Amino acid sequence: MNKDYLIYKLSDEVKNSCKIPKEDFTKYGVKRGLRNEDGSGVLVGLTNIGNVVGYERGEDGVPRPCEGKLYYRGYELNDLVVPLLQEKRFGFEEIAYLLLSGQLPDKEELQAFKELLNENMPLDHRTIVHIIDLEGSNIMNILARCVLEMYTFDPNPDDISRDNLMRQSIELIAKFPTIIAYAYNIYRHSVQGRSLHIRHPRENLSIAENFLYMIKHDDYTELDAHMLDLLMIVQAEHGGGNNSTFTVRVTSSTRTDTYSSIAAGIGSLKGPLHGGANIKCINMFHHLKDAIKDWTNIDELDTYLNRMLNKEAYDNSGLIYGIGHAVYTLSDPRAMELKKLAGLLAKEKGREKEYNFLKLIEQEGIKCLMAHRKSNKPACANLDFYSGFIYEMIGLPQEIYTPIFAMSRIVGWTAHRIEELNFEGRRIIRPAYKNILEQKQYIPIEER
């Protein structure tokens, strides 16, 4: 049998073997996507790390929309971000300390923690050679493979004691920016024919500054660095239920090694319905800038957005990227923070007209989506709606948008892994799937 035909035949047979009637999910009480019928998430665990609030339950138990809140170790995100903006200091390292330990550091602890991170930022020469060997590959895949390779350099890779988990976590947080920067520089050289620069991280810079230095040398402003630092903070953690963190917790519950678990989280985050959504948003924005002649004309914009929702325009997906979230209803606190940051950066970069157009797309996109749904269920802009625009204003290429998300979220992943392996009564995470296929009698191969 022709091999190409065999692949086609196998693929064609999948059409039938994968058919499961939608009504059967309701019949058997299946929580598709681990979501309840009212849209809330199925409770599968407890955590002391992040808290994502998108709705409130009344005495009747019915979830009701509310303004979104995000808490890191009990502190509301806005309360952590505002002082950093006011004091004009870098805070990602401070937030990493908080998420890992549960406590805000004092000045001495924070300085020692920063020094520890800086000491661990340089890469083993074998890892650098490995990145060069993988030139041209997807940077998220390079990141995952480098993480797996770190297992072979670790003197105690399978040790899941608290001390060893913390050591591994700090090394991963420190090395992610360097791996991503080097991988992009090699990609830029091999694919785009540009000069190859491998800049070693500097001891006196924050993680955000060091990342920009390794990518752009001195071609960035102080505001660029602060914006990246704050963007990393709002992406550092999002509860135990987001897909990539849940992936890390599921794999950690098997007591596998840290590197295998984190590589699995990277694979989850890479997906366009998760960490890859920021690219979808910025590409849509560029399209709308070309498609809409008058960026202040609401009627023209609404007409086009409705065509998008009807699968008649743009990519015919029926989606307005960046609008809507699985948990948040009235607002996404991360998007609210990034909206303010985007405004500050747009003013410095002379891109206020584009920023105002993006805000109008948010406003009208929500209105059009809710009308299209014919539902009172509210929608809001999510994190990805503004993050791509901020990356672009800083001058960062799309190839590293999602890797930067990973560079931020590694803090949350490692915090959740440590918690998963250290709370009392832990068990391997093992939900159930019900098989609805009727039993079959075996047919000997001569009779088939």
C-alpha cells in the first residue's frame, strides 16, 4: 500500500473515531475544559500563591460579574505595581522573591536575592553551543530543549527536597532571559543574515535591563526597561488553573524532575490560545490600521468588527483577538495595568494616535462581541490586547513575545511546583474520562 495513501486513510478514519455527540457531555455531567455550566472553573485544588477573581457568588451560589482582581500571595496586583511606578524602580526580582517565599523581602534580602539571580544568569558553554546548533528553530522549542538539557548539568536533578527545588527555581528564573536572548540573536543571524552578538549579562543590571541589553545593546530607554519590568510582573503568576501552570502542577504531582515539568509548561504556553495570543492581537491591530480609513470613525470600525465576528473579514475566525477571558468578566486587572503602561510608552514614542485607536478597538470590540453573542454576559479586554503593542513600542521582535511570557511566568510555575510537592496529603492528579464506545468482539485478521 502506498505510504501517502495509508496516512490519508488513517487520517480519514479519525473523523469517525473521534466523533462524540455534544449532548453526551451534558448527559454524563462532563465539565468540558474543566468548566462548570455557569462558566466558572471546576475546583481541583487549593493554593496560597495566586488568586484570580473574575466573579462573585451571592448567597444563592450563582456567580455574578465583578471587576477583576489578581492577588500575589494575598497582595493585590495594583498595590504592588503602583509603588514601583512611583518610585521608578525595578520590581520583578522583588515579586519573584514574594511568589517563591510568600513574603516581601526587606532591603538586605532583596539585594542578596538580586545578586544570586545575577550570579546564575550566565550560561554553561555547552548550553550556548546547543543553542547555536538549533539555529532557526522556534525559540519556544529551543527554550524547552535547553531546559531539558539543564537536567544533564545538574548534580542533583531528581532531588525534590525544598532546598534543591528552590536552587533549581532560582537558576531557571535567572537563565531564561539569557537563553531567550541568545536564541533570538542566533536566529537573527542565521535566518535574517544580521550580525551575531552574544553579550554576557551585566552584574549591575536588573533582569529587564539585562534582557534588553543582551537583545538590543544600548538601544533602549529607561522607560523601555521599566515597562518591560512591569509587563513581566503582571505576567509572572495567574493562579493554579491557567493551562501552563496546571500542566506544571499535573506533571509535578508525578514527582518527575523539575526540568521535565517546566518543559511541559513551556509547551502549553506556546499554544495560540494561551501565551501565543499576543501575536494574534498585534497582527490584528496592524490589519485594522490598514482596513479602517478613519481611526476615529466608530461606525466604520463597528461595521468591520461585525464582519470579523461574522467570519467575513480578516482571518475569518469569527474572533476579535484580545477580547474575552475564561475567568474575568467586567475587567482583567492585568489589561488595566498594561493599558496605563501603554499610554505612558506611546507618549514617549510619539504613537498616541495608534494608542487611542487601540483603546477604541477595545471599547467597540467589547460592545460588538456582546451584541453578537446576544447575551448579557460581559466581556473585557485581556492581557494580550495591550502586551503586543508594548513589546512593539519597546522595539522587540514578535519571535520573542511568547518567550518573554515564559520568562515572566517561570516564577509562577516554579512557585506552584514547590507548593505541589510540599503540601500535606498530596496525590497524583488523575481526573477521569468516561468511555462511551460499545464493546466490540475481536475479529481474527484473516476475517477482516
